Amino acid sequence: MTTPATNTQNVSLRQALGFWLKLGFISFGGPAGQIAIMHQELVVKRQWISERRFLHALNYCMMLPGPEAQQLATYLGWLMHRTWGGIVAGALFVLPSLLILITLSWVYLAYGDVALVAGLFYGIKPAVAAIVLHAVHRIGSKALKNSLHWALAAAAFVAIFALHVPFPAIVAGAALAGFLGGRYAPDAFNANTQNNADELPDDGPRPAHTFFTWGKLIRIIVIGALLWLLPMLALVAFYGWEHTYSQMAWFFTKAALLTFGGAYAVLPYVYEGAVNYYSWLTPVQMIDGLALGEATPGPLIMVVAFVAFIGGYINEVFGPEQLLLAGAVAAIIVTWFTFLPSFLFILGGGPLVESTHGNLKFTAPLTGITAAVVGVILNLGLYFIYHVIWPAGFAAAIDWVALSITVAAVAALFVFNRGVITVLISCGLLGLASQWLLGA
């Protein structure tokens, strides 16, 4: 049965507010699960959005940097209730996860050496490594459609693994390769979009606020620039440029602009900066943070809140008596600077992206970036496996228990198609049991 087209203006903001708040607490399962929940609730169950309009919005969000599920929520909120609808939808998609992660991060640091917590994380870490490998397979199966895509992925892997090329340089190179590919090998870089750029992606009338005008775009850019600049200037004025908070704001602003391909694509950049350059946390803590991000609702990129909390907490920004406050403020700052660009891309760029939909000059560079991202994520997965199986380095013995749990997690994901939450819980219990048996 075909879902009838729906006039989105018949949905009140109060009705939508209740749904977005609920979604913020039940959005488990990563981008695929979150998108599936929105489709089931908004298209099938409530019929607030038609099938064609939902898919049209999803296609746009998949082409933008940033967390696609959060951007889709923002887009649909904007579609139904203009700017404030988008802000409410996008914010409520993030805020519950932020509050939960601040709490769990504090518990992790305050009680992480407790046998129960240590045992659970011992099993969860191999699961995270397997989940990253599964992400490589899932994204690669969609992104690598021909030999040129495979070549870009392989080149990106070699660049970051063997040559230690910075992630932004890899993104820039992949974009250039996509642009040239779109010009000289258009069939290989054609996104195969079915809708014409000027077509209405629904049977109903197109809302007036979705039409592009330069005035609206300039207004959004100016407001967005102020929302970024004023907090940044305040941080620099109060603490100085070299302070932890100022550096976090600047670093995660750059990270937000490089998240083509979803959260897994930007994790290598976050890892490189947060762990290797700034030393805000250790490699093991980064894996633990990813595990918390996988196990909580909201976008996976919310792992940046964990990274920030650890950095603020460890650096004792407000002194040894205010560790929780220091970590919480760091998490809030980083969340602001990470997600602000996503709101601007939708609120300001939504109408502009609609007008360029299907334009090969626009989509081919993104196709190149997405292909390269597969190689970058593979590097991250191998790095995680190294730290899980050889926690003391190659010179030490293999942790055979961790290796066994990793193999079990890989089998659960690839062979038995188990969900992420099921795998995390099962591996956590295996880790707890193994630590209890070995301790006994």
C-alpha cells in the first residue's frame, strides 16, 4: 500500500516536539538503525512525511559532511516547521546522548578500576574492533562500485597507514580525484540520482521556505559565523589560545567539516589529534569511548563528548576539586562546535543542495571522498585490533582471550547478522566472565 502524500504543515510543533524528544532517547543502532526508526515512525506509522520526500531528504544528508541521521532529523524538522523545527529536532537528537555520556564518562573515570567495570570493558573493546571492521565492509559494499573506487580506497589506506599522511590531506586529495574522475570518467563517478533537480520530491506542494534565495543563505551564514566566532573569542579571551578548551573548540570545528562518510570517517582524524597530538586521552581510553558511544542513543560522533570530558577531567581545568565540572564543560563546548556546522549545512544549505542535486560536478568529489574513507576506516580498525590483541606491543605475548572474543564478535556481526547492542552486551559479559575465571 502506498503511503499518501502528507501536508507537513498539518503537524503541530508540539506534536513534533514530543516525537523528537522520544527519538533522542531511543535512537540506538547507529545511523542505519536511527534512519530506520525515523522512517518507521514518520513515514509508515504517523504519515507525517511521504516516502519520496523522506528519501529525497536522506539523499541530500548523505552527501553532506556530518552525522547523516542527526542531519536527517534536522532536515525533516526544518521541512515541517521551518528553522525552529530544524533546531528543535537536531538538538533533541543530541542532548539526551550528551547527558548520558557525561554521566557515563564520569563513572568510567571515577570507578573504572573496579573489577566489574574493568571486566566489562575488557570484553567490549574486542567488540568495538569488530564493529569498526564491520563498518568497513558495510560502507565499502556501498561505496566501492568499480575499480577506480577501489583504487582510491587502497591509496587512502597506504597514505595513512604507511606514509602517515594527515587525514585532511587525504580528504582533499580524494575530492580532487573525484572531481577529475567526474570530468574524465563520468560513468564511474555518477551518483545515479533518479530525481531531477527541479522536480518536487513529493506529491504535495513544496514548502515555500525550501526554495533557495541568496538573502536567506547569507543571513544563515552570518548568524552561523557569529554563533561560532563569539564563543571562540570568549574562550580565547578568558583562557588564551593554548588552553585546553580553546584548542578543543578549534580542533573539533575542523573535525566537523571533515566528516564525509559518517562518524567512522572522522574517527581516525579525532584519534590522530586527541590521542597522538594533544594527548587528551590514551589509545585504550579512545576504544573505551567508542564502546560507550556505540552503547548509548544518539549519533556515534558523540564519542567526541567522551574525548572532551576525559581531556577536561585529566587536565584539571578548574583544579583538583572540580574534575566533574571541568569534564562536563569540555563536553558541552566540544558538542557545540562539532554540531554547529551540521545545523548550518541544513538550515542554510538545504535549498542550495536541492538546486544542485544530480549535478555531477557537485557529487563526484563526494563520491571520491566516500571511497577514500573506506581505506581510512580500515586503518582505524586494524589499529584498534592491534591495541586489543597486543595491549603491551608486538614484543609481548598475544592476549588469546581478547583474540577469541574478537573472533566471536566478528562472527556475530558478519555471519549471524547480530545487532551492535547485542554484540556489545554479549562481549561485555564474556569479558566479565573471563576476568572472573582468570582471577579465580
